[in-house]
Amino acid sequence: MTKDAIKPGKVRGIDHIGITVPDVEAATRFLSEAFDATIVYDTVADGLPRRSPEDLAPTVALNEA
């Protein structure tokens, strides 16, 4: 990538990012408030239980430190 590839005003948007957090509700609240953002999509269906960190660890390649 050249230094001219990213200039102010050239980024048109962000499709998505992934962040692993211990409390998704708290992180969602924080990011929504910090960026004055509107949630337009949530991958967790209402009424279904959330998966435990232990169940998710292999999926997101988390290692115990």
C-alpha cells in the first residue's frame, strides 16, 4: 500500500469490525453512546441464550493468558 492510498476524505465507510469483549451488552452500549451510533443489526436473536465465553473461545481463537 502506498502512502497515498489513504488520505483524509478518501475513506468512504467501514463494513464491519470484530472486537472480543467480556460483556457484549456493556460494549454495545458504550460504543453506541461514544459514537452516537444507531444499531442496525444484531446477530443475537432475542429470546435465545447467549453462548458462554468457554463455548465461544474456540470459535474466536481466544487463548488463556
